[in-house]
Amino acid sequence: MDLVIWSLAMTAALVVGLFVLLVSGVIYTVFTESVLPPGIQGPGKLRLIYGIQLAIGTLGNMAQSLGLGPQITVVRYLRKKVLRTKHKEEAGLSIQDVQFDGVPVRVYQPRSASAGKRRGILFFHGGGWVFGSINEYDNLCRYIAKETDSVVVSVGYRLAPEHRYPTQFEDCLNATLHFLKTADDYGVDGSRIVVSGDSAGGNLTAAVCLRITTMKDSSGLPPLCAQVMIYPALQMVDFNLPSYQQNQYVPVLFRTRMIFFYLQYLNGDMSLGEDVLSGHHLPVEIKTNYRRWLKADLIPSEFQVGDHKPNLVLTHEEDVYDLVKPSLEPTFSPLLASDAAIGRLPPAYILTCEFDVLRDDGLLFKRRLEDNGVPVTSYHVQDGFHGIISFFDNGYLTFPSGKQAVDSIVSFLKDL
């Protein structure tokens, strides 16, 4: 009996010790490897969010080391538990999980009678093409459906590393085409369908719009009404733009983490990370060509800083270039689409955050759209960070700017 008690005590001590080490390590990392600039909203709450992310990632690594499964799979499971949404009936909404052309979707339909057909909104979630789910964005989609009196379709596209580009894009494209063809079945006006998404979902939004604008003449489908891009990731050419330099250590999206997500989406070869970060992944003539659209001079002056150092790398690794060539396709990097393709896009709404590595992607895309005659409505969250709309209604972890940003999106949609 004494041996059993001793074993239980030792096990308990080990668990407590590991927990203390985990918490200590997370706190140390949060305060030493991240930077929260003056003016960012809710720094204490943001540190807590980043700490939770770190803890989940660390537990994922530990589980992988113990042979319990791949780190990404474990992290997804833990995120599901931490970020789980209780499925409940929503007053005024009918919610159903179905499939659009084999792609899982969740459809949110207002129950109230409508004088005419409603607006339709497709939503592509964020998560770096690796994480994220319909469930994680359930509250946001419910809110948008209710506040705009629209039918919202949240798309559960397949994720990396199990599936690489262009799978995610194709899932979103197929779901969109299906909705355009079956809009009547959901009481939706086919000429009032909007495509939207945040972060990686913003990338997929632009990519789907680019592809559909080249298809509509032959398919007979109505044109998309608008595109809503929330801090979108739009190019894998230059990770040295001002926002990447200014915000490279700002939670919840570091510069190196963005490269991780891009490579997971592209081909999963993490050995390319340093070359991509330093700019050795593309020939100088290609980088020079894209400087027409990718340079600090094109960003509004208030976002330019004196200490910005442009990427002047004049060499490249040919074998690396061969591996990353697909990243230059417009459906991977929409910011690189031709002027003719950009000019055919529907009116846009673009949300950017000051303390976000992806800020300048959104600002540069806004410039490209406007230069090609596409109407753009923009909203800049002056004290915001990447991911802030996910915390628009999260109890203690609610950020007022996140709620204001979501309401700005709702206002734009209601005017369509």
C-alpha cells in the first residue's frame, strides 16, 4: 500500500512539476519573444491569448514527442476543446450543416419572412490554411447573418498539411459556384452574392473572385456582388515590407509564422523558410517586375517609416525557385494578378490592422484595385492586431475594436 501511495505521490509531483515548467516557459516566452508596441489595444489580454496559443503549441510538441500524433493534429484537437462552440438554437436563425458539391458548409438562414430574395454571403475562415474551422467562426457567422438579414454560408475547406494548394482554393471555388447555381433554393438573389474571409480566408476570397471573373462569360453565372477581405494574406514575394518589419514580433502572427503557413499551404517544405525570409527564393528579374506593385513607396505615407530597409537581395537559389514557382500564380498570390484581371474584380471591402504583418498586403491590394477602377471601401483598425475580429464577443477576451470592425463589415454588407 505504501508503495502505491508513494507511486501516486511521485506521479502527482511529476505532473505538477511539468505544469509549472509549462507555465513558466510560456510566461518567459510571452515576455521575451513578443513585442507589444505602444498604442495596441488590450496588451494584457493579448499576452494572455498569445500565452494560450503557446501552451497549446507546446503541448502539441510534447504529444508528438510521446508518439501521440503529429503536432498539428494535436494542436487542432486542443484548439477544438479550448475554442469549442456550443451548438444551440439561435432565435431567428435556421442553421444546417450540408455539403455544396462535396464541400462541407454550414448555412445560416433568417427565419423571418422577407419581402424579396435575400443577400447571400460566403465566408472562408482563417487559420493559415492549416487551422480554423466552421465551428471556430460560428459566433461570427451567426452575428453577420442576423445583423445583415442575409443567408450566410460558412465553408469548411480541407486543410494543410493533409491537403496542399490548390485544394483549399478549389474547395472554396466549388462551394461558391454551387451557391451561385442554387441561390434560389435558399431564397437568395443570385446577383447579390458576396464572397468574404479573414487572413487565409481573405486570400481565398480574392483568389475565388479572380477565377470566377474569368469564368462568368462562358458559364452564364451572375457576377459576384462584392468581395470582403479581412487582413488578407496576398503574396509570398516580399516579407520585408514595412508592416513585416514593424510587426514581425507582434502576436498573434509573427513574420516567421506567416512563412510557415505559406509553405504548409504550398508544399510543406520547411527547409525553404530561410530562403523565403531572406528573399533568395525568386530571381531578381521577377522581384524587379513585381516591384511595380510591391514596394513601400506605394503605401500611404502614414504607414511608411524612416527605418524601413528594402530587400536588395540580387541572388537566388534555382532549386528553391523551382519549388516555389506555384506561389506566383494569382490564385495563390492574388496581389500578383494582371491589371486586366484586377480590373474585372467586384467592388471590395478591405480591413487592415495597424499592428499586423499583413497590413501592407491589404493596403497594396487596395491601391491596385483603385488604380484599375474597382471601387474599394476600407477600414483600418488603428489599435488592432491580426485576428482581432475573432474577439468581437468573447467575454473577458472581447476587444472593443474587434466589435467595431465587425460592425463596419456589417454596415458595408447592409448597403449592398
